[in-house]
Amino acid sequence: MSHIFISGSSTRPGLMAAGRLFQQGHDVVLHARNISRAEDARRALPQPKLVIAGDLETS
């Protein structure tokens, strides 16, 4: 089993990847840009070990 961090997991591709990895037995940590998106990700995929909110954009 691996511990996997998925950035941008509040969007469809990230959620799909997280769901598949979770089904394979991995610990999944989701990332979203803000609290609202993190809550959306948590509702869409309730199994993750953790959901983190934070903007990773650099200028």
C-alpha cells in the first residue's frame, strides 16, 4: 500500500484517479485549491485519509 497525494483532486480527473487508487488499497490524500472545493471533493469521494485545502500557484 502507498500513500498518495493528488493535487487538483476536486476536478473530475483527480477524483477519478483518487477513486481508482483507493479501490486498489492505497491511502489517498486529496488536495483542493480552497475550502469550498475541498468540501466538494470530500462529498464526492468520502474515503480519503485526508483532504487538504491550499493554493499551490506560484507567481
